[in-house]
Amino acid sequence: MSERLKVMAVVCHPADAIDGAGGTLCLHAERGDEVTVVVCTHGVETHDLARNDALRFGQQVGEWDKHAAIGKKEQEVAEGLQILGITDVRFLRFPDEMLMVTQELIEAIAREMAEVQPHLLITHNPTEEAGLADIGHADSAIAALKARFLANSPKFLAKPSGRTFPVQVYLMTMNGMTTQLTDEGSRHGSVLIDITPVVERKVRAMDCLRSQFYPGQLARKCIEIVNGRMGLHLCVPYAEAFQPLIPHVYAQLPANDHLMKLASTPTAEHYTDLRIMVTEVPFEEK
């Protein structure tokens, strides 16, 4: 498309936009699209891993300044998103101990959506862990999907849009824990975005997530085993995978450019491209 797009990602925790769709959002920002990230929770109750471990194992824990912890985590995320070329990040700061689909959450998301009026919405899969996982991904996704209807209503629409928004919703594929509740379909996407051109930037963005122990080798391993796996059999070194909520409509059956190119490329060339390794991106400790 030649038209500049407005892309909004609604995620549960502060780091989710970076590790779930950071490369894709970066590519949209590079293209000149307007990218907005909405974070539902402050994330410090469940994702301050060092403090939680200390409490769990009975270690001495000093006085905790929750407000300062929220500020620190938001600074990490803003720093990481800036590396990806994204400066519009909005923190709703809902508690993350047990996120629920409430009217307050839905309306908070709807307000942001009505202001931005995105063409594309990116969020979690609402069926993740059968919607029963305690981490809140499914709940934030359900709230975002409900909010898209509310955002188009007179109650929230402060300025005429001239269109219904968003026109398409992309569900991020699940990359967290596997349990017996996991639907295997949520692990695979029918839309792959080749993030290889910006994968180094995604690594550096994850290096900013210090309170979650990502910086350094863990960031590189996560990207290697998640994004490296997504596109492996299609000879894409690193990909992020999504599932479109609404069927795409074409005038005729589409011929995928990547598959057409793949069909006429020697196998040796495919495997040369796949040898790229994010482990070679140097870690610059801050």
C-alpha cells in the first residue's frame, strides 16, 4: 500500500510489544507509518523478577517504592521502543497481579483507539492458554477486541473518522509457556513478517528490558528460538508470525512474492541466508 497507515499495538505487559511484535512495528515505523503502543498494565507485580524471587525464597527485601518501580520499567520500555523508531507509547497502568476484562479496561483502551483511529490493530491471541492463563494476555486481547466497537461509538468518537477502524486485527502468535491448555494453532501464524533487516535493532531493544533479565544472551536466545523458528521452513532467517482476525479479500488468488522468489532461488543460497545469527550482535551493557 502507498497510503501511510496508523498501526496500534495493545499489549498486556510493558515488554510484550517489543518481544511479540517489535520487528514488525519497527518496519512500519521505518515505512513512515504512525505506530502507537498501548500497554495495559504496569507490570511490576509479576515482572519485577529479582524482587519476586527474593520474596519467594525468604531473602531480605528493602522497602519497595512501587511508583519508582513503575517509572523504571516504563523508562526501559520507552528506551527499547525508541531504538525501534517508536515514540508514541501509552501506559494505562492497570494492576497486573490479576488482570480482568472490566468495563474500565475496555473503555480505557477505547479512548486511546478513538483518538488514534488505527488502520491496523495488533494484540495477543484471546485463546492463549484457552483464555485461562494467569498472565493476562488473553484478557487484554479480549478487552482490545471489545474496545474496537466501543471506540467507533458516539460516546468516544470526538472527531469524525470517515471510516470504521481498525480495518484489520492481527493476533500475535503465542511464544510463552506450553501447557495442556495450549492450542497448537496459536503457535503458528498464517502471516509472517520478515524482520531480518531490523532484527539487530530488536535485539538491542530487548537489551533495554533489564528488570526482566533479558539483556545479553537471553535476548539473543529468545529471538533465535522464537523468531528464528517462525520462518525457518520458508527460508526467512527471522520472522514474527500473526493470525489475521478477518479474512483477506482479493480480486483473484494472490501469488505471494516471497514464495515466487523462493521457487526460483538455488537451495544453497537459501541456506546461506539462514546462517545469520543474532548471537553475533554485541551486547553493550549499560
